Amino acid sequence: MSILETARDWADADPHPGDRAEIEALIEAENTAELERRFAGPLTFGTAGLRGPLRAGPAGMNAAVVTRAAAGLGRWLADAGHAGDGVVIGFDARRRSDEFARVSAQVLTGAGFAVQVLPRPLPTPVLAFAVRHLGCAAGVVVTASHNPPGDNGYKVYLGDGAQLVPPADREIEAAIAGVGPAREVPTSDDWLTLGDDVEADYVDAVVRALGSARVPGRDRLVVAYSAMHGVGAATTRSVFAAAGFAPPVGVPEQEQPDPAFPTVAFPNPEEPGAVDLLTALAARVAADVAVAEDPDADRCSVVCGGRQLTGDEVGALLADWLLRRGVRGTYAASLVSGSLVGALAAAHGVRYAETPTGFKWIVRAGTADEPLVFGYEEALGYAVAPEVVRDKDGISAALAVALLAAELEASGRTLLDRLDELAVEHGLFVTGQLSVRVSDLSRIAAAMAQLRSAPPVCLLGRGVAFADLLDGTPAVDAVRLAGDGVRVIVRPSGTEPKLKAYLEAVVPVAGDVTAARRRGAEELERLRAETSSALGL
């Protein structure tokens, strides 16, 4: 069948007039190159669910793709013994998110499930909390998190409140592939729209889990805050108020949801320049600490003393805070995250687990005897209250950062001071990234192939051992190079067209932390150059 015939069949089955017209216009123009892109293959469940550009066709996010995804999920749930059970659906404020949530509700209700939809755009952690709180068999949130403005996505949680892992993701993909024409999928409008109770219960649960610690002066702490044009502001402010903090001082240009994300090139706090407005605001109001959430509020970035902390630094600070509070259990981090949390766990005699990338793995790192009490990944994701949300949660992380900052401020110290103290106690763990965004995905495959075929044997003048993590269980498309005080892990991104190298150097500290930081910065730059050369970039 030709690409024009394939596209005609899709358009004939597309239930959305606008999406159908988009494909028909390409057919009429015989734009086979663009049609080949649109029909290159279906979206698949990556690190964090389905994600793709808003465009018609199976390789984009649109009403037909969402219809089929919901139908496939419903079929899989029914086959797993959950026919007629509850499903809760949430959505962010991106373009078409509310529409895709409605389509999902119609399809799953038509399949016989008891569907409940959150009342308005709300943070992803609220949906993740709602799955277990409401006793549902599954949850869906329509979000592309921190992806570019033209993207959207579809994330699925199972009844345990955690994201999909194999084999469920592949089984659902197979069920989606077996769905007939999207226009013929049965639908119903007989679902329930929830009120504000779930959000209020989430706020109460977070504050009970974290905010009961006695921290004098918390009401005087000045916190600057950015919602990054997303949906986190109202819920975050409710959590801070319930925990006894003064209202965070918001970046006004970024406070309200805006799917165009007009003040940032990418709505990701990791991207250069994304927290510039927050940093400037923090300086103007003399904030003790500043926090930025990504648009669906499941990630949290921290600025202190004019410096944006790395995800590894915040992860270490939060783990250290919990350990000093006597919180025992499993501490976990993804394999691409820094090594300091493992060192802290060892020093306190608690279990530490390293997992594949993604919170779907991190939240499953605990055991029956030592449940997960803290998990993080360097990409600004933290689970400080996994008993509340079994996923990363930028709102509870922001509260934990504020509690730690208030505790340190009471003794005349800051987050930066505590980082220096940790460096003296454990050595300076310096981490960074080499990240390459591509338009041609073959460049990523070629770089990974080159690294696997001719890995370097030496980095920073030290011998390194090569490990292909495709040989692990579960198999991970990543390569690790590790030696004494040096480590590099390279992998393709699971959510964006990027190749990422995660760099780490450990510098001993002989009293002078400033000198150690200078040396660490120099070693990181050298490591970045050596890694780039090894990848042929």
C-alpha cells in the first residue's frame, strides 16, 4: 500500500474534523515526505509515557491517537481483571490537553469503566496521588511535562500509583495496535467530574508527611517561586500555607498557565536561561531560597545565593535532611544520577538502590522490610514523600527544600553552606552533562555505535572500565565508563530527541572547599571535552 493510500485510510477513520482535514490537505498536495514523517510509526511508551508533537497521523498527538490509546488501555485493563473498575483522568494546561482528557473519558466510559476526571488543569502529582487515594485501577494524565510548546503526551499510572514498566507498557501497546478504526470506538459521556476534594486531600497528605517538623521561623522565610507558565502555582501555594510558610513571591510573568510558554525557549528549568527571571526576582526580594517547578509541577529546581543548584546537589541535600531526621528505609537514585546519595546512605547504614532511568523504576526500588523513603534523579525529580505520591513530585520537594532552608537559616546557614559541609565530610562530588539535541535521530544511533565499538580506556588521566548496560536486567540503552573518582554514562533521552552524557568527578577536600570547587569545575570541563571527542561530536 502506498503512503497516500495509508494516509487516506487513516483520514477516513479519524474522528476529529480538524485532524482529518490536516491529513487530507497533505494527500491533496501529494506531500509524501511529510506524510512519511506522520506515518513513520506509532508513538510508543518511552521513559514517561507517550509524547510527541501535536499533529495529525499516528506519529503525533491527536484525537485519533488518544482515542486508540484509551481504547487499548481499557482493553488491557479488562483482560487483567479490572473491567468496570475506576479510572481517574487529569490534564495540564497545554494545547488540547482538556480535549484529550475528555476523549479519554468518553472512550473509557464507553468501555464500561467508572471514570472520574479532575475538575481543571492540575499538577501531575495530584493525579498520581488520586489513583491510590480513590482506589482506582489506573490513572491517566494528559501532559508533556517540560517538553517544547508544540508537544503533548499521555502518561498512564496503574493501581499501585506508579507508572508503567515492562511488560505492561508493551502489552498495552499491543492492545492499542489491535484497536479498530478510531471513529468506530464506542464512547459515552456518562463520567463524573470531581470537585476540589482530591487536591485538598493531596495538600493535607503532603503537609502531614513533611510539614509537621518543628522549624522555628518558617513563617519569616522568603521564598521566590516560578510556575514556569504551568499549573503548579495554586496547589504549591496551598501546601506552603498549610505548612505555615509565608506566601511564596511569584514571578508574575510566569505565574499563570500559558501553553505558549512565552518567556522561556523551553519550559524546562534545566535549560539555559529558564530560571533567569526567578533568579532576578530572588535578588530583588532578598529571598532565602528560590524554587521553580516545571509546567506540570513534577520537577523542582532550586536557586540559592544567585546560583542554580544541580539536581544532584538538591538530591544530596534532601537525602541528607531526611537521614538527619532519622528517616530510615531505602534511598534510591537512577543510574545517571550522582554518587553522593549512595555515600550518604552508606554513612548512615541505610539501604541504597541504583535503578534504571525514570521514576517508574525508582519508586519500585524499596523492599517489604525497607520501603522506599526517598528517591531522586538528576533531572530535577524528587520523591520526598513516596507514601503520598509514587512518582516524582515538585511540590512536596519544594516544601522540603523550604523546610531545610528554614532549619539552616535558624543557625545562620544556607543550602550552599550545607553543601560545603557535605563536601568536607564526604568529598566534593561534581556532576554535569553533555547534552546534544538533534533533528536527525540517526546521529544518536551513530554516536552510541561509535562509543560501543571504540570506548576510551582513560578519562582525566585515569583508567576507566567499560560496561554496556544493554547487558543488564532490565536492559538499558546506555554505556558506563567508570574509574577512580571519575564516571561517565551516555544514553539517548527517553523523552526528547537528545543524546545525553552524565559526567561525574570526585575531588578530595583538604579543608579549602573553594579550591576544591575550582579543581572540580576544571575536571568537569576536561571530562566534557574528552567525552565529546569519544562520541565523535
